[in-house]
Amino acid sequence: MKSRVRRALPTLSGYLDDRIVRWRTGTIEGQVAVLACLLFMVSVILAVSLASYTTFPAATFVIPMLLGTLALRYRPLLTLVIVVIACVAVTVTKETLEHGMTPGRISTLVVMAVVAAIVLFESSRHRSGLPGPLGEAMLVDLRDRLQAAGVVPPLPAGWTSQSAMMSAGGAKFAGDFLVANLSEDDTRLEMVLVDVCGKGVGAGTQSLQLAGALGGLIGALPPLGLFAAANDFLIRRDWDEGFATAVHVIIDLPTGGYSIINAGHPPALRWDSTTTSWEVDGARGTALGITKRPDFHQTIGVLGVGEALMFYTDGVVETRTRDFTTGIEWLRTAAAGIVSKSFDQAPRRILTLVESGDDDRAVLMLSRSATPGPAAMEPAAEQTASSAQRPKPALP
């Protein structure tokens, strides 16, 4: 007997998991299953209410109706509401025939009718066609899938990538995001840190769209081609605040050679182990989504042992009390004090020092600790390139 129970438990668990997944994806099968459960609950309440109205009065039927608001789409919910109202009418009629009509029973009928109207009205306003929890679950799943593209893959020994992000007001959707790609042979790392203009839900939904576009193109296009494609994407969207700043870095991991392209983003910082200070990178460029032919400046160099690159969004350096230039100098000083002890958790520790504000904040840091390879690339002079030309960056 016990062995049969053990065998049945995984089967039952799998069945329930499958039904939950079907419900979360909004399928008809999932909706029918939830509606059946709620109708069963209604029938139980009806039976108990008819047997003992004082134990389960008519107002108890509001419970399955509210649960239906959370779990059902409009048409299944309409079916549930009709059944509930019919059951309320049956129980109140029975009590009226036995004990007569009272003001309390009249108010119960009115309240239940008002609740039913509110429930149906609220459900009809869901633009996604899904109840609140289902719509939120699908949106969060989309966000998680896109953010997975921003998780830097495990890097070869000697390289460490760390990032920290903090959305304005603690919202789960931010305008700052990261996309990353590591080549199949683990020798070439490419990352893009983006800050979409705007705040709140608007910036969050726009960043989801742009993150999906960049996530599908990174690694397939050369850096300037990637920025040109992102610029075209934003131009076509024609959003009210349809521009974004971005910084792109591509690194040859065996040699430490890197290339940085900037599109209106705060300048990258490079940790110089010799001077023990953060040096401002010279890459500059036009923000994405402003003009059809933006210009980007590209810088290249070599990251040596004990050195690092840091990228951040303007929410880190611009606050109520600091302008952009002053903020960069503050960041150089604050970050120098942090990394002089250890690179471990440096982005998170930097964000804890940033004055809270109404803008999203993100810090990305890539550090090197391994012995450089024999074919390290010599630093090259700053270069200028146009996105219309779309050349590949000079790398080893």
C-alpha cells in the first residue's frame, strides 16, 4: 500500500505542475480547470448555506468571485459570476420563504449585485485579456528571459565580471539593462550597457523591447553595425522619449585587448594599476535614436593584470546635489577607495554610496587578475568612426 502511494505521489505532483503551467500561460485548458475548481467551491458553499444559512450566509459567495477575478479571464469569470448570483438568489429565496424578507437580506442582494458588477467591469478593462496575476506573470517571465541575455557567462580564469543595478523607487522594471555574449571558443567577450530615456513603467517596457532586439543581434554584427541597427530600431519606434545611451565593449580575453564605443553614454573608466586611479576613457558619440546617421568615437587599448574597466549609467553620477562632471570626479574618488582594497562586490559597494534619486542606477565592472599572454596588443590611438561606415573595431 505504501509503495503504491509513493508511486502515485510523483504522478499527482506532475499532473498538478502541468495544470499550474497551463494556467500561468493562459490556455483554455488551464482556465477550464480553474473554473471547475471554483464552481465546485460554489456548490459546496451552496450546500452548506442551504443547510445552515447562519453558518454560511449569502455574502460567503463573494470569496469564489474574488478568486475568479485573480485567476480567470473575462468569459470564464462571467460564467462564474452568473452561477454565483443564481446561488445567492436561491439561498436568499429559501430563507425568505422560511423566515420572511428582512432589510438585511435585501442589502445582501444589493451588495452582491454591486460586487458582481465591479468584478466584471474590472476584468473587462484588462487590455491583455488576462487577469492581473497572469498578465504580471507573463510580463515578469518576459523580463526574466530578456535579462538572462544580460548575465555575463562564466569567464576564463583570470577574468571577473561584476554588475549591480538599482531601479528608481524600487520598481522591478528599469530603463537600464545589460546584454552580453561570449564567443564559443571563450576568447571574445562582448557587452553593451544601455540606459533608455525616461523613468518608471514607460522606460521599463521600452527597455524590454530594446533588450530583446540587442540580445538577438549581439555577436552577430560588428560593434558599429550593432549600434547602427539599434539606432534604426529606435528611430522606427517613434516613441515620445525614443532615445537611449549605450556603451559597448569587446575584449580579447587571451591578450586583454579591448575596444570601447560610446553612444551618448557617460564615459567609461579604466583602473590604472600603476597610478592606482581611474582614468576617463575618451570614447564619445551620439545617443541612439536621435539622428539617422550618428557618429561614434572608438577607443582601443590593453587591460593589464590588476586593471579593470568600469561602465555605469548617469543615475550613478547625476544626483540632486551633483552635476555630471562633478559626479564623475566623485565616482573616480569613491571607486578608487573601494577597489584599492578589493574588486570583490565593488559595483554593489559603489551603489550603496550613491545618493538615492529618481533615476535607475547601474554599474558594470570587468577586472583582470591573470598573467597577460605573450601577444598582448599595444595600445592604439583614439579612432573616430561613423555608424554609416560600420567598420569592425581594431582588435588583436
